[in-house]
Amino acid sequence: MIDVIDLEKHFGGKNVLNGISVKIEKGDIMVVIGPSGSGKSTFLRCLNCMEDPTGGQIIFNGVDIADPKVNINIHRRRMGMVFQHFNLFNNKTVIENIMLAPVYVEKQMLRSIKRTNFGIKVKNLFRKEKKPLLPIETTQEKIKADQHEAAMQLLKRIGLEDKADVYPSTLSGGQKQRVAIVRALAMNPEVILFDEPTSALDPEMVGEVLDLMKALAKEGMTMIIVTHEMGFAREVANRVVFIDEGQILESAPPEEFFGNPKNPRLQDFLSKVL
Amino acid sequence: MGGFGAKVDKFIEMFITYKGYVKVLEGLRNTLLIAVLGLLIGIVIGTLIATVRVVPKYKRLPRVLNAICSFYVALFRGTPIVVQLLIAYYVLLPLFGGHMTGVEVAILVFGLNSGAYASEIMRGGILSVDGGQLEAGRAVGLSFSTSMIKIVIPQAVKNILPTLGNEFIALIKDTSVVSFVGATDLYVAFNYIGSNSYEFMVPYIVMALIYIVLVLLISLGIKLMERSLRKSDRRH
Ligand SMILES: Nc1ncnc2c1ncn2[C@@H]1O[C@H](COP(=O)(O)OP(=O)(O)O)[C@@H](O)[C@H]1O
Ligand SMILES: [Mg+2]
């Protein structure tokens, strides 16, 4: 699904990613670990081009999205992202946070169909044989109502339907991160990228977020997760990747990765964190 | 020279019997029109400039736009508004053969001028919004401009509302120079009353009072707006 080929990123003169190649298949749960400053966040942010790669390719469903000519917005809708600091939209209520992007995208599609139809109508004035209009099955109101319903379902799933109309500043950290996860889900993405989703949480809230992620994993969601939660990696990942100095030094299923690490730097790292 | 009471009587006579209030209402309308429309134009221009100024400048287009904006801001902040008014009305307007009243020119010049100031205010506002907000917008697939319009700018405006209010108050007071281009504002109206009654003391005091009341009303309006916008910070 995602084929990363020789990915490079430098900031000014500083090389942060030095040729990363990895393949992510549908349903994969890949956990990325590594020391602080090793380039984990940069790697994740290059995958949806929040940072423009300075070299290499990211083939997502057959398209090289690292190419600056592609319309990245369309591809980002297929890739959710969850941030360490949640980044819920502060000026929107919880339900608006979830609905904003899907409603916007569908309304945009509706507008574009209407524009096309208008063009057909104008041209039909000069045609003998009238061309049929594109069918329109929805309205602005229906889009909103449907997405509201869908967003309520997502909130029910995380047990926060009573928080639909409050602003994010009133939520706890764990609640914020769960809303952020369902906000990503609302776009029906093919893959979700997580950048240390539990690092900013109080310890008692880590569990509720990890539980939601585990549930997604069970449903077959493709996930790429940067985390320091080794227990979670062991339990949920089907592949664990160790990044240091912008390179993948080891990539293995969790049993092998934790049970029999080969790279000396990984051995050293594990001895410190486990 | 009569006493103060006589002066007040004279003013009231001019104001009511000789229809001075018509002039004053016209002046008040123009003052508000110039300040309100000027501020709105200023906010639009200021937001555009501020956005250009916060965009990363790796590529050529943002750099060129940025240079244009810097020039614009330097031009309008570097010259007094009276000079801008005079040049617009007596130099540029005849040069381009335009037909505009003094009030229309004043609205335009005040808009362009406050755009330069508002851009600096707005830039501060945009920078005060956590960068994660824009990132989250981009991450769900919204374009840069949509993310700015729907997410960043509303939060920026909330943060700078008091400063924008001060800009509005400054604009209201600055409008007292539009008589230079033949527009009737409060100053012209009260000057008219004064010169027809040969008595300036009371008209000028009343003029000052009207400005004070206007400014107090605006301050109150801003406080109310701030309160209603702050609901997203409040705990439920
Ligand atoms: N926008 C940036 N500009 C310059 N340097 C950056 C930028 N983002 C990250 N870096 C540098 O890249 C390196 C890797 O950062 P990061 O990917 O955040 O590491 P990690 O997530 O593994 O802790 C760090 O040395 C950091 O200073
Ligand atoms: Mg990081």
C-alpha cells in the first residue's frame, strides 16, 4: 500500500533521514521506535508530506506522492494522522472537529458536479442532441445531516456522545486524543499515522487511548505508530522498526525484535528502555 | 462676550433652529462610514498580507509577494494619513480621471492605510495560534487557504480583538482629517456651527463629547464580542 523508497530528508545542511526504504501492506501494524532525535517524527511526517522529502519516493496506491506536482490534499484524506499534542481545532466543538473535513470535502464534490452540470447545460443550448446531466443525489443539508450522524456514531464508540457540543479545552487529555483518533477515522482513511499518541498524557489516561488503538488494529486498520510503549508494540505490532540517525537499523516481527535483537545499537537501546 | 449660559443658548439655537443638527448627523454618518468601511477593508487587506508574511519562503512566488507586501506596509506606515489623502485626492484621482467624492476617497485611503497596520496586528495574531492547528487542518486534507480560513484566522482574530478595537478607535479619531479633501465629518459640522454663530467653545466641547461617547460605545462593543468569542475557552 505504501512503498517508501530511499527516503531522504535534510533541513538546511542537516541530514535527518538517510535513505529509508520500507514497505507497508494493507493491515500492517508497524511500530517505529528509536532514540529521541533519531528522525522518527520526520519519517512519519514525510509519509504524508507534512515535510517535503528531499529525496526518494513514497508510492501510495501507485502514486509517488513525494512528487511536488501531485495534489497532496487528496492523498492526505486517505491517510489519517494523530499527533502527540492532539491538535484538536480549538475554535470548533468536538463534533465539529470530527465533521469539518468530511463535510467540506463532500460539499466541494457537490459544487464541482454542479459546475460541470452548468457547463453541460450551457453547451446543450447549442447542441441538437442534448447531453444528459450528471446525477445529483445529495444536498448540502443532507451531507451535513449524514456526517453529523456518522460523527455521533464515532463519538458513541468512544463513549463521548455527551461531549459532542463542548469545546476541546474542556476535555481531559485522554478524551482529546480519542476524539483526535475518531476525527482521523471520519475520513475513512486507509492508514493512520500516530506520532507518540500517548507521550503527552497523564499515566492514568494512556490505557484508554491504547485500548482504542488496539480495537482499530483488531478491525484491520493499517497503522504506523511511533511510540515508547514497548508492551503495546509487543502485543499489537506485526512489525517493529528501529530507527537511529535517520536509518532503519532493524526491522522484524516483535518476538524476534525484542527476543533476539541483532543490531548492537538496538541491543543497547533496549537494555536502557526495557 | 456673554457668560457660558449665553454660549450654550447660542449653540442650541444654531443646532436646532438653524438646522445645525443636519450637518452634525451628516458628519457623524461620514465619520462612522469612513471608520467602519476603512476598518473592514483594512482587515481584509491586513489578513492577506499577514498570511503572505507567515507562509514559508522556500519558493519564488511567496518571496515576491512578501517583498510587495513589505513595500506596501512601509509605504503606508511611513507617511502621515493626511499626506496619503491629499495625494490620493489631488494627485492620483485627477491623474486617472476618476470621479469620486471626498468621502469615497477617504474610505479607500483609510482602508489601505489601516490594512498596513492591521497586517502587523494580524501577523501577531496568526503567530499566536499554535502551529499544530494548521498542521491538523493540512493532515485531514484541507488546503493551506481552507485551513487558514476555517481554523487559524478565527483563532487569530479572537486573540487580537482588543488590539483591533484600538485600531478602530484610532481610525475614528483619525477621520477628523478628512476635511482636507472636502468631506463633511464631525469636525466640519461643528466648525460650520461655530463659524456661523461666531462662537466655537461650546461646539468644540460637544464635538469632543461625541468622540468620547463613540469611543466608549466601541470599547463596550468589543468587550461584549470578546466575551461571546471566549466561550470556546470556557469549561462547561
Ligand atoms: N523543522 C525542522 N527544522 C530543522 N531541524 C529539524 C526540524 N524538524 C526536525 N529537525 C531535526 O531533525 C532531527 C530529528 O527530529 P525528529 O524527527 O523530531 O526526531 P524524533 O521524533 O525521533 O525525536 C532532530 O535533530 C531535529 O532537531
Ligand atoms: Mg518525535
